[in-house]
Amino acid sequence: MAAEVTKPFDLRAVGDDYKYGFHDKEDYSFKSGKGLTAEIVNKLSAMKNEPEWMLKFRLRALDIFLKKPMPTWGNTELLNDIDFQNIHYFVRATDRQERDWNEVPEGIKRTFDRLGIPEAERKFLAGVTAQYESEVVYHSIREDLEKQGVIFLDMDTALKEHEDIIREHFGTIIPPADNKFAALNSAVWSGGSFVWVPAGVRVEIPLQAYFRINTENMGQFERTLIIAEPGSYVHYIEGCTAPVYSSDSLHSAVVELIAKPGAHIRYTTIQNWSKNVYNLVTKRAVAHEDARVEWVDGNLGSKLTMKYPSIFLVGPRAHGEVLSIAFAGSSQHQDAGAKMVHVAPDTTSIIVSKSISKDGGRASYRGLIKVYPQATGVKSSVRCDALLLDEKSRSDTYPTMEIDESKVTIEHEATVSKVGEEQLFYLMSRGLTQAEAITMIVNGFLEPFTKELPLEYAVELNRLIALEMEGSVG
Amino acid sequence: MTEKEEILVIKDLHVRVDDKEILKGVSLTVRRGEIHALMGRNGSGKSTLSYTLMGHPRYKVTAGQIWYKGSDLTALAADERSRSGIYLAFQYPVAIPGVSVSNFLRAAVKSRRGTDVPVKEFRKELRNRMSSLNIKDDFLSRYINDGFSGGEKKRLEILQMELLAPDLAVLDETDSGLDIDALKTVASGINSMTGPDVAILLITHYQRLLNYITPDYVHVMQDGQIVMSGGSELAHQLEARGYDWVAPAPVV
């Protein structure tokens, strides 16, 4: 009975005092001017004392970014609203790294406190990098991780301490020319995590990082690279919340995963950006022979999210999974999905995508299944379920299949449903208010996703959903 | 003997569902401590009455009144009715995928009692009641009615009824689709509910549930009205003679 009454229904109880609209007074040692130029990139790289090759990488990426047009798909109207001249490309919260929680500045701690982070910290106590602004301010590495030979650092430190590994892998999965936002990230990246797991090592505790945006008009461009050597296992978790600001904020991360033969990487994300944030993220993994990669991806909040975690299955019998949810409320567009690229034979993949739209919100599933010639014995299944909470909300599905091999098994299933009147009546006949009943039905709809999360995150997600449901009926 | 409180008074009730009038003037009075059986053919309006009492939004009262504990019931939404002590055991309970029985029960009990029950205490209560209803432990982690057999659904309805301890319980065809063992279990669950303050309205098509539960009154419904009322012997007469004895089947 391990899964028993797991903090079952304190959904509503939390509601009232949970406000993300607070923010700390800005106190930053460096803040770049607005707009992006080669001068800023040079300065940024110099401040970080980066090796020459990284500066060149950045400048080349900047060039690509400036030349590349905006994507002509997705929500082009919102994309074209982004004013790249009106964004700070680098903010440094404090000048030095913090290793001990006690040394973390009070204002920053307070922000984390209100987000409930210390609890999770105490419970997990894995290495934690907490990103505040563009740089990591807190970073503790548990002793047994070090003993296992696992490297878990913020990317800036990793570049100093493990330059060779970084140089070999950085930007190999997502080159700057991949898309405009990957190019932007490559030019101005700051922070993010670097994880390297030695062959055969299982990291039993999830590695966690917390991200948070805090400066008006501030861009945040983390860069994460995870390398799992043959036969190793690691679960990395990131969760985000952001305070509410009046003008738009851009978040554009790049995440690269490399699962070598027989390795297993799970990458869990829950993002709850404030509703003015553009969240344009490029996430891609390569799975070699017998490797396994899972993206568990939850998107709440933001104004526009465009995110399609991808897995290139390049070795025989590699397996990929994307399990995602998207929640689109008023004036939000979640354009999320997944890509599975079957390059090698006998590779398998599963995509489960769930979306909820309410108050005129729009959720889109955009997916690609690609199978190369000679990739025989491929099995892939895609399932998209959309739940509409009212008449004015919208759900779209844009599935693409490029299958160049006949000996494959591909399944695709999509459903769109509404909260059922009979389900609502049943729960209300047991005393639940209409809002409680809807919350319960929605949480049930999301259960296949929630059950994959560590308990703390599952509880937090249920709370966020309950908050989103407040005032949705009546 | 002092008369018990009239917990439910229905006067000349007319109900429409999607522009079709189903109830055409039902009157019924139920006192605390009484068990009433409501019998009748399929389509006579029995389930409509139960949904109306629980407050289903699609069931519109067009005329007449429903008084519950002395107040007008029709003004209350389903959840308010539940919290004030009305319970409906559904004939066809719906599945709610992803919501575990234990989470649901705890939320329901919290709503009815107005306070959170400590987990440990709640589990103990639950275990006791589940074992007397022959419900296995793994039931709790399953999703509400999702993939349940007919018998499991009905047991869950009875379990909820026991936990929510209603003042007025309406059981809609709780005996349908049950084998004899399940029927006995369910019947003993219902019997354990009875008491001087609880009123029960048993809706049933067949007489067989009444072999285990003895009603104080039996009513026969026909074409949206109660056409005959009597004591428990009426159920036996119906069993022997059929509904044609009361009234001919309506021409369809």
C-alpha cells in the first residue's frame, strides 16, 4: 500500500496564500544593457574567463541568430511580438558561487522559502543547483555522488573544471544553426547544469535544479548537458516558477542529453512561468544502442511555450519516451509535443501527450515520428488526449509521420473530451463543490503524468492545478 | 408513540428532462426511521425521482415542491444536498479515471463532516467497513468505478453511504446486476444503516431485495405518478401478480 492516501486532497487547502506575484528588490552586481551585440557577447565571455573556443562558438552563434529568420510556424503572431532589443542578455545575481545553504543571501532564500524549496532540499539533499537569475548561486554536491565519480555542476564551473568533456560534447546534439532560439542560447548562454555519470553508475537520488527568473525584461538562457556513460542511470529534475511582471520576458534554454550504450536518462521538468514569459526551449537527446531516454515534461504558465523534446534513437534497440502535459489558461498558448527519430532498427518509442485548455487558452500538440530506411522492427505509439474545460478554449493536433521503412508498427490515437456532466454530478452528489469536482477530474486526467513524478512534485503539481481551477466556474 | 419528523415531503412534483415531462404529480412523505420501497416498471419515473432528489441539473422541477428537513430542497445544488445529509446510491455509477478511490472517499468524507479526518483514524474506519462489505484492500488504490464489475460498483456505493452517514438515503436499483451473495452483502450493509433517525428510500424493480430488507411502506409508480401505496405485504402481492395487477402497461 505504498501509493496509499498520498496527501490525497489538500488541493484546495493550499490555495489562498499561494501567490507568485512577489519579487525581491533587485540587487545585482552586473546587468547588461538592453539589446544584443558582439560587444555584449565578448564582455560576457570575458567576465566568465572563458576559453577562446567558447567565445568563438558564441560569436558564430550570434551571427547565426542575427541572420536566421523567425520560425514561420507555431504561433507566429506572438513570436513576432518579441522585441530582442528590449531584453537584458545577462544578469549576475551575486559574484560568487555558494556551496553552503547558510551562505545564500537572505533575499534569495526568502524567495526560495516562499516556493517551498527548502523542504524538497531537505528531503532529497542530492546535489542541488538553484539558479537565481542567470547564474547558479547555490550548489551543493552530496558526498556519495562525489564518491561515485558523478559530476554535477553548474555549466560555468563545469567549463572551467572539465573543459575537455564539455568541448567534446557541447553543441553536438543541438548545433547553433538548429533554430533561431538555439542560436540565441548558444550566443548568450549562462548557467544551467552539467551532469556526467561514469559507466555503470546508478545515481539513485534525482538530481534537482531550481530555476527562477527575477528581473523585468530579463532573458534567461540556461545550457544543460547531461552525459550518461555506458550502463549508467540518472534522473534529473528541473522545476520553475516565476513572479508576475508587466512586460514580456524571454526564456530560451538548450538541453542536450547523451545516453551512451545501455544508459538510461530520465529528465523531468515542471515549468510554471508567469503568464508573460516566452518559453522557447530546445531539448534533444541521443540514445545509443540499448539506451533509454525519457522526457517527463510539464508545462504550466507562460504566455507562449514552444517545446518539442526530441529523441534520436541512433543505436539498435534504443527506447525513447516523452510524457508531457500542457495547461493553457486565459491568453496562453502551449505549443508542445515531441519528436522521435528512429535511425536504427528495433528502436521503440512512446509519446503520451495530455493537454488542458480553459478560459480561451490554446493547447497544441505538434509531433513528429520519423523512421529512416533500413530501420526495421521499429515500434512507435503516440497518444494525445485533450481536455477542454469550456467552449471558448482550443486544442489542436499537428502530427507528422515520415516513415521510410515498411517493416514498422506505428500507432496514433488522439482524443478530445470535455469534463463530463455525469462525472461532475457524481462527485458533487458526494459533497464536493463544483470547483473541487472539476479539480479532481482534471487531476485524474493528468494522473498518468503525475504518477511519474516524485511525490513532492506530484503534490505541487496538483496544487498548481487546483489554483488554476479557482474561479474557473460559477 | 410520538410521530417522527417528516424528513422528506414531496407534493405534486412535476419534472422535465430535456423538454419531456417524466414526473407528473408525485406526492410522498417520508419520516425519520422509515424504510420506503418504491417499485414499478422500467421507465415509470423511479430513477428520475432519485436524480431529482439529488439535484441533477438536467432534471428540472416545473411544478410542485420538495421539502427536506422543513426547507425547500429545490434551491440547493447537489453538493449542498449531500452535505445536508442526502445520499444517492447510483444505479449506474460513472467511472472517473485517474482518481483513486481512497482520495475520493477522503474528500467526500471531509465535505460531509466539514473537517478533515486524520489519515490513520480514517484508514481504520475504512478497513472495518470494507471488510464487512467483503471489499479487498487493493480497492482503495484503484480508480473510481474504472473497470469495476457490477458488484464492485454497488459495494462502493454502499461503502460511501456508510461513510457519509446520510439522514436520507436513496438507493436506486442497488440490487440490479448482483448475484445472490453480493445481494446479501449489500442488503446487510443497508440494514446496518437503518435506525430511528435515518430514512431510506429503496428504488427497485424486483421484490428480491425486499426478502432481506423489510420496508415499512411500499409504493408503486406508474407513468410518473405513485398509483398505489401499502405496507410490506404489497411487495409480495406485486411479486405474485405482476405490475399488470396495479395498472396495465402504458401503450408505447
